Amino acid sequence: MDEPLKDLAGPRLLAGLASTRFGSIEIHASIDSTQTLLVAEGGRDGRVVVADHQTAGRGRAGRSWTDVPGAMLMFSALLRDIPPQRSALVGLAAGVAVARAIGGNARLKWPNDVRIGGRKVCGMLGELAPTGDYVVIGIGVNVGHADGDLPAELEATSLRIASGGTPPRRDDLCASILRELDALVGADFMDDYRALCETIGTRVRVDLGGRTLEGTAGSVRDDGALVVDGEAVVAGDVVHVR
Ligand code: BTN
């Protein structure tokens, strides 16, 4: 473990996770990627790796994920014993967990971007281990960014900007997210997902890699697929068309 970090204290985080599966927390001042480490190394169910800064952070669809050191909550959590048909739902459960932990007007853009006022505040990446026996969910929340820290083209916000006040401590926020996730993983949560999902009822454009689908998102099925004009989309980048 590296030097203790302001608002990212291991004992405080662990204390907030009593009686959950998340009993192993590692905090790094700097690492290539919490996600890369956990996917490669594996470990026990409930292992969590947190970083103050990543030098090679990874986003969805092979994109890179950059951060401002000290401003973002970034962590990956390992989950075992997820039935294969539910592994794709872990990312949706994590979306609900983050939206609940943030509270207020946090909403979900399918599949699991968390947004406030139409601006992205959190992204997540769910990956199945090459061996297929565990899922790693990686979460990055913009917490302490000030105006100007986030490039305008990202159409992003932070908890500090959105609240206009003092953001939560990252350790407390991480514990809240993981407590919610612990309860949601084995539960039937799709009605909660749909209630938070602002994509439903919206006109969308979906990049299916080779084909673009434009239409109205009617629903999200229990298996997590987005239904656009009757066509089920299981993966793809979605744009809400204004
Ligand atoms: C996205 O919206 O494209 C997903 C971003 C996921 C970023 C998180 S930060 C913690 C974890 N480590 C990574 O390298 N990526 C995820």
C-alpha cells in the first residue's frame, strides 16, 4: 500500500464495508489501471483495488480513460459466482448502485453511464475474466473536478460542479457504492434500473459497429438489452438525439 491519501483512507473505507463481500481493499497512489490488474491477477470474491491516479486507464470500447489525480474516484471490484446469464447484468447493477449512492438527480444512460443534468459523472467497464470464473467491474466517478478540469467536448460534470458545494469524501462514496452493489448483485433490480434509466422513451442513435440504428428506445429488457424500435441491442454506443 502506498502513502495515505487525503479522502481515500483504507481503514475508513473498510469500516464502511462491514458485513459485505468487499473485505479486501488495496489503495494505490498511482497504478497503470485497477481494471487491468484485477482482470489479470484475479483473487478472492470481493477484492477491491482503488487508485488515486491511473497511468493507463481503460474505458469502454477500447478507449483510454484519463484522470486528474486526486479528483476522481477510481476502483475495480472482483465478483465470483455470478451465473453466466447474469454476468452482463453486473454493469447495470453497478449503474444503479452508483446512482443510488450519489442520490438526488443522478440518472442512467444505457447501459451504465451515470449522468446528472444530461452530463456524464461516472463511467464503468464490466469485464469477464478470460477464464470466465469472475467478473471485474471498474468504476470512475468525477468527484472533485472544478470548472475547466473537464474538457468541454466530454459533456461531463463532477459531483463538486453539479452540487455547487463540497463533494463527498471518495472513501465514503466508494463504501456507499459497494454497499449498494453488494445488495443488488443477487437481487432482482431491473425495475429499479428502468426507473432510473433516462434512455427509455428517448430518441437514440446506436453505433453498432458497421451499422447505425436510429429510433426510439422503448424499454430495457430483463436481460439488459435496449429495445430500439423493436430491435434488441445488447451492446453498442448510444447517443441521445436531441
Ligand atoms: C467508460 O465510460 O468508458 C468506462 C470508464 C471506466 C473507468 C474505470 S476507472 C477504474 C477502472 N480502471 C480502469 O482502467 N477503468 C475503470
